[in-house]
Amino acid sequence: MTPGINVAKKARVPHRIHEYDHDPNSESYGTEAAEKTGADPARVFKTLVASVDNRELVVGVLPVTEMLSMKLIAKAAGGKKATMADKQEVQRATGYVLGGVSPLGQKRRLRTFIDQSARNFDTIYVSAGRRGLEIELAPEDLANLTSAQFTDLQQA
């Protein structure tokens, strides 16, 4: 059980847990999750943390097949510039290790933005809070649980 799963359970949100053997040599956690769960990679979303204007950490949730646009996440957060957040900062703020960062159950709740493409699916997969563990739920439920906004986040 992880804080992310607990959030979904407590809110009584319909969800499914998918566990798989994580390969420590994997180059891409998201691609590995799609392959090992057998899910369409377009439905498997990664959770990335960016620093906006060097003053606020925000979360971007987007398909594992896509790259996060720093311009778009900065704009969504009302800032000018975004960079990927420092690994240690991410772990301190979320309570999760890289490759297992969940948008749910973070130690410090960060503003969250979900890529618009999530709305194309009945359910999507996101990390449940550790490598080798995914939670499948409706995009609207994820947005409600994280107070997220849907927006375009993909690099063109």
C-alpha cells in the first residue's frame, strides 16, 4: 500500500492496481510500465516535476510517449520559465523516488496539470507511488483527487 493508493481508496474512487517486476536497468520507467502491464503507451502517463520561475514546484502528467514542454507547463502555472526540478527536491516535496513519483498522495501537495490527451480515454495509468506499481483510474477522478487542471503539455 502506498499513499497514492490510500488516497484513491479513501475517496472510494474506482481504480485498479497493476504490479510488475521493475527492471533496475530500465532506461525509461514509463515505457517499461506500458510494456509490462500490456497497456497502450498512450494511456500510460508519467509524473514529472518542474520548477517554475525557480520559486514553485508543479507536476505535469503526460503520456510516456511524449516530452514535456517547459513553455507550456510554465504558462499553465502562470510563470515565465520552467526547468525540470532537482531530483532531491522532488523526493523531499513528494515523498517518492524518481520513477515512482505519483500525482496522488504526495507529502506536499503540488499544483498539478494533466495533459489534455488523458480525456481521450476512459481510464489512464499513473504511478501508484513506487517503481513497478501503477494505478489505473478515470482521468476526471485523477483531476478531482489532485485538484488538477487539464491543459496542453506536450512538446510539439
